[in-house]
Amino acid sequence: MQTPSENCKALDREAAMELLGIDRQSLETLIVLFSKELGEWTDFFTTVVGGDTNTIKSKAHRLKSDAANVGAMRVSRAAAALEAACVRDADAVEPCRAALVSALWELHEELV
């Protein structure tokens, strides 16, 4: 029986299993848990326009790791870029935030 995320092109299962040293079944459990939080991540980064960069940086840092753990590498990379922008380049925060929201929506459409 296929899991809901089995055909999700936005997830790199092999990378996630290698990163965490876990089997496919354990990864699928993590994906289900991550999927339950995906709406909250999407809502936060959609509505945080012009928000406190320290909060944005902190949330982006956590999302970067959580996304990598389930193989959502595009989301992880976008979160990493946003985190870096919060530290180094205030002008890049908004474009990086928008790119992250796009990646989150793409993942959301495939998983939920």
C-alpha cells in the first residue's frame, strides 16, 4: 500500500534516509508528522511580511532542519537562504521569504 507522500516529487527520500540513518517506514512516519505542521509553516511565512528578522531567522533555522529531515530539500535550501538573509542582507529578506513560501506551497500541494 502506498503512503500519501509516496509520489511526492518535492521529497528526496534517499537523502533523508541517509541523513538520518533510518529506514523508509521511519521516514514515512516523520513525513506524516511534518505534513501536520506544514500548514503552520506556510501560514507563518506567508503572513510575516516585514516582521521581526530575529523571529524570522529563528523559524527559518528550524524549518531548514525539519525540511531536510524529511527530504524536502527545496524548502530546506529556501529556509537556509532566508536565515542567511536575515543576518547579512536585509534587502534580500523579502525575496527569500517569497521563495520559501513558493517552495512551501509546492510541497503542500503534493503532500496534503
